[in-house]
Amino acid sequence: MFLGKVAGSVWSTKKTDNLKNLRFLIIHPINLKKAPLTDVVIAADILGAGVGETVICAYGHAARQAILPQNPDALSIEAAVVGIVDRMDVDENLLE
């Protein structure tokens, strides 16, 4: 799993059938110093995260399990938002 900041949304009118009714977000991964990394990840979102929010994302099977627990292998996703962060408590002294 990783922490990220929601940077925007992705709209796609044409997609495979198993992705219909899913919302996709552009997630900018962050490190614990809250500095953005260089890449972005497209993640499925069923929690309703908004632009600017910090989220917890999962990769692979864990992401598919979070979206469709009864049949995770039926989804063509690699990342999903699994939590919206309310607060982070980090000991800055341990990040050196």
C-alpha cells in the first residue's frame, strides 16, 4: 500500500465491460515527508475521494479485493483507493 494525494479524475467513455461504473482518480504518491514523488497512478475509487485529499491505495490483488470481494479476478485494475486519510501522525525526527 502507499499514500497519495488525489490530483484529479480520469474520464473514459469507452472501456472494458468489467470497468463500467468505476470512477478513476489520478493519484500522486507521496513519501512520509509529504513530498510528492515523480510518477502518478490511476486508481479505481468507490469511496468518493476528492481532489486534494490524501488517500491510502492498494496494488494488485488487494486492490481488486477491495472493489469486488466476491470475485476480485474479474476486474482489470491494478490500483484502488482503500481509505481516505483524516490525519497522519508522523515523528519527523525518524524521517532523517
